[in-house]
Amino acid sequence: MKKTFFIVMFASTLLIVPRKTTAQELSFQVFYSSLSPYGEWVTAGDYGMCWRPVGVPIGWRPYADGHWVWTDYGWTWVSDYSWGWAPFHYGRWAFDPEFGWIWVPGYVWAPAWVEWRWGGGYAGWAPMPPGFHFRVDVVVRGDDNDFGVVMGGWNFVHAEEMGSPHYAFVGREGVPRIMGSTRNVTEYRFTPRGVYSTGLPREQVERVTRRRIETVSVVRTTDVTRERVEGGQFRVYSPAPLRPQVRDERQVIQRERVRQPIGHPVNGNVHQAPPQSNPHPEAAPPRTRTQPRSGPGYQPHPQTQNKPKEQPKQKENDKGRERQTQHRDDGPGRTH
């Protein structure tokens, strides 16, 4: 009887303990399938496969459609887009001359991957470039180093607007002037418990806005919904736990680039795709681009290459060849 009872209890325990599923994992394939309906994947330079949104207005830039809240992790971006859970909390943004703003996948969650500037009555933020990587037990401060952020990526507002859910951005013509009156206050703390953005102290914002900035708790959900703040909680979708799963993000990015879909240039190497059963193999995958025309290693499609002109097959006599030889010996400056 005791043996039967033990077996029943053991089986019940197995049913209760959750098993690890794909919802606990984060990979390039997760980003690829989740973001494809909202944009297109392109291969840009040394970044490999990157994503860019479609349907955004001209002049669009990252971290402009949404607002900031103060959470357990510091200043956290709440996006207005249903796809905002990935490009604004994972990876980095870069501006490409041909594709515009592109998102380079990353595998560590953060409240936002931005740089901060503060002073002169203004607050500003800009997306971190892809060269900035995560590593546990490191504190990174911006000081006066902008890590290569382009001028067009900065979003500036009057400091008192930081406590508001809507912003009136300073015009692009005023950004260079404001850059000179502000200082870089970026600071990230990378710990095994998570990534914290503490560069812009909440107390300074409260002093300027003359209002208390409440702390919002971050609650991870596995339901793919738009980010929202409800009842003092920021509900954010993430396929994997918010704690870093690796010590060095750079190593994960290198491994994932190798695993990216074959048939696309990755780090300058073109992998040969296997034979396809598709009756139209020349058709490209939906919402996917190849190497930019201006990028290194670009090869035009064989059908677009200009065919060399056929040489006339008329047989020349000795007299004609003598005239041709005389033409060539006339010296420079002669038009043939």
C-alpha cells in the first residue's frame, strides 16, 4: 500500500513541476518569426541579418513612439507598438544609408538600450549602437563618450516633460545646440539579476517636474501583447526570463550569426543554399533582402549583368590589318 502511495505522489509531482519549453528560450529564430509580419529582414554590412519596420513615417527614429516610466530596473521604455517588446528591450539600433534605421538582434533584456543626456533644461536619449555589448559584473558610464551615436538618433524634450506620457520633441535643427548644453549621464549596471539603467537619477527629474515619480513593477508575461502599464505594473512580453542567461552577449551574437538562415551573406561569407523543391526557386523569401547594393561583397543578379558585345566575325585582309596597326601607333591624344 505504501509503495502504491509513493508512486502516485511521485507521478503527481512530475505533473506539477513545469518543464522547460521553447517559451523559456531566446534565439534568432524567435526574433525572425515574431518580427517578420511587421517589417523586413535585410543583410547589412558586418551586422548580418537585421530587421527594419515597415509602414513608419519618413523621418522615423527609434524610441520616439512611447514614453518612459521608472521601474525596478530604472528608466524603462513603454512602446506604443505591438512589436516593441523586442527592438526596444533587446539588441541595438544602427542607421544604414540604404535601409534607414535597422535593428541588430541582441539576447539580453534591458529596460531600454539608450544613452542619456541631461542639462540646460533638457533631457535626451538615443539608441545604443551595435558595438555596445553586455557583460556581467560591469558598470558602464557614458561620461562624454557617445559610443558612436549618430546625431539624427537623439530625441530631446524639455526636462519637465519626463513625467508625461506624451512628448513634444525639439526640432532636429535644435539638436546640435542642445548637445553642447547637456552632458552624458549614461550608466548601466550589469548584474546576474538583470540590467539596470541608473544614469539619470529619479530625484533630479522629480526636482524639475515638481511631481513624485512612482516606481512601477516590471511583470513578465508570455502573452504577446502590446506593452502597457496597469495598476502600478508594467506588463512586458519576453520569451525568456529577464535575468541574463549568459555572461557575455558578444559570444552569443557570434554563435547566432552562424545559425542564421543559409543563403544570406553573414560576416562576408555567402553560404550555399540547398536545392529547393519550390517550382519557382528564383522567388526570394517574403520580406527579406540581400546584401545592399552599396555594401561590400555585393554581386548583381546574373540576369541583370550586361552581356559583352559580340565582336564582328568578318575576316580582315592584310591591307585592313595594316591600317589598324597604323591607327594604334599614332600616339596619345588620338580618338579611335
